[in-house]
Amino acid sequence: MRLRAREAQNFLLSSYAFSLNIENWDPFSTGGLFSISKLMGIFYLGSIALSPAIYLAFSTRLIPYLWPKIALIILITIMSALNINYYSSKILDFSIILNFFIFIAIINHAIIDRKAINNAFLYFAVGSIFVSFLIFFDVGVTFNQEGRLVFFDAGINELALKLLCGLFIIFSFFFSKEKKYKNISLLLLWLSPLIVIAIISSGSRTALLLIFATAIYLFLINLFKSERKILAFMTGSILIALLSYGSYILFVIYQDTSVVIERLVSTGGARDFGEGGRFALWSVFFTSILEGDNKLMGYGMSGYELISFQKIGAIESPHNVFLEILLYSGIMGLALYLLFLYRVFKAALGIYINTKNNLAVMLFPFAFIFIFVLQGLSEKLCWIIFAYIISNKVLLINSIHTNEKNSYSN
């Protein structure tokens, strides 16, 4: 019975990861109340209910990662209740609470069965290929006024980043020591050009710039880790030069026809600084923080929605979690969130240095970019990335302690 429950839980975790690629598909036209990924997340939590003592356990080794998140959620809830107003009475965000419980469950699930979360990310990569295949054949595809590809009303940058994340996961598994993942990723690599085509069609500057940012980030981490600094520097420099040259060739080929090239060239123009542009939104919300009278603890979700209505005329996301946290919970909340991010990054770096597992450090930039330019608080991919890093760090600590005990006993 327990084995069958475990199989069901593993399957639903993988299905949940796969569904993140099509999370905006709303076949019942509920206006965002329903999504495939939300449904799969609820099913997954339902399966966890079959063995809650195991999957919702609270290990002391998780405390450094969990307490800042829990404290932040409590602080936001209190400030939301204190700032209820005529326009908004929002106290809790159901998606954040649901993601938090899934986050806890996935961490404990991965600690019990490490292959389960590896398989989940493999399924996520397969989902990226699946979506790119649908896009290639114009299934669910429309184009906006800028000529950018839209897939089932998904956020364009969000979709492109998820597809790029799937591509990086394929590369990571290809260099894995585990033969199973290496063989499957080799097959997926043959299909990966579909992902590249979909990303270019999306016109997402963020996704393309993230490729270079991640390449430089991995180069620096590898340089830090390597004992042969000169060789690591030369190898990394050559790879970045090749990436730059390849990008230049693509730029020359597609400069007259590609939406993404046009958008890259116009970076910093009216689209970004004009009304509704990302930088304009950042300016409005940051000014609101500076002019506000509660910089220490913020205004909660209810107060934030009122500020957004007063400044913009509607509830608009800042497209930056740091600004969002400042508005919700002030400097105190931002300090808690930065502490959490610092510990997760430190864990990812420790995993890479001690185990040569590059997936943890490769995934972190994707979570960070969702946080920096999109809606990372409610983004399910961010939560599952954090769960992967934290669970692998706990497994690493457990392994080190086991080895130490064995050495003492011998």
C-alpha cells in the first residue's frame, strides 16, 4: 500500500512539474481561477495527505530556510489586516499559501526520494519541448500588436523563461553522471531547437539576456571553484566568446525580420519608460515607498492594492518582488526575504562545490530573474527550484554527517 502511494506521489509531482509549462491554459475560461498547474498541485497535496507524517515533517535542518519565509508570510498577513481599506480587504493570497505547502511537501519528498525531484525536473523539460512543439504547429498561438508570440494567454516573458529553463535542465542532465538522465537528455537535445525557435518568436529580451548573464555567472562560479584558475579562465572565456559570436551571426541573419532583435535595439526607449512600461512602474512604486509613512513594516496586500489604484488607476504588479515585498512588509520584510535568498544561493553554491551537481547553481538565476522582473512570489517554478536546492543541501549535510559517523566508528 505504501509503495503504491509513493508511486502515485512521484507521478503527481512529475505531472505538476510538467504542467508548469501550460499553467495559463484555462480550458473552462474561468478568468484565471482555474489552471492545470493549480489543479495538479492540489492533487499532489492530496496524495501527500496519504502520509502527512512523512511529507509534512519539520526537520531542524530546514529551520534556517523556513523561518524567514514563515515570518514574512505572518508579517504580510498582519500588515494586510491592519491596512484594510475602502478599496481592498485582501489579507491572504491563496496561490502563495498553496505554493508554500507544496514547497514544504516537495522538500520532504525529495529528502526521502531524491530521484523523485530529479524526475520532476526532467518532466518539466519534456513539458518545455511539448509546448515548443505545439507552438511550432501554431496550436494555441496568437500574436499581439508587436508581433510577439502569445501561447494560451501566458505571460510572454514568463513563457520564454520557462522554456529557457527547460533547455538548461536538458543541458545539465546531459552532463550528468547518471546514465538514465544522460540518455534521455540526449534525445531531448535533438528536439531542443524547437525551444530556441519558440523563445525567438516570443520576442523576450529577458530570456535572451539571461543566457549571457547565466553564462557569465557560471563562468565566475566555475572559476571560483576550480583549482586550475588559468585553465578555467581560458576555457570559460573561449565558450563565452563562441556564444557571443554565434549570437552576432544570428543578429546579422535576423536583424530585419526578428521581433526580438527589434526589441533589443529599442531597449531603454518608450516601451520601457513610457506609461505601463516596466521602468515606469518601478519608478511609481519606488516613489510611493519613499513618500510613504510606514517604510519599516509596509502596508500589506490591502494597502498595496489601494496605493496601486491611487497611483495607476488599477491593481498593477510592480514586476519586481523586492519592490512588492517593500510595499507589503517594508524594510523588515525585505530583510527576511533577502536572508532567505542568500541562504538558498549559499546552499546552491555548496552543492556545486561538494557534489559537482551543476543543476542547483544553474536553476538559481531563473528564480532570481522571476523575482527581479516578474511575479516571483506566486511563480510556482520559483518555489520548486528553491525546494530542489534546499532538499539537496539537507541531503548533502546528512551524507557528510553519516560519513563522519562511519569514520569515527571505524
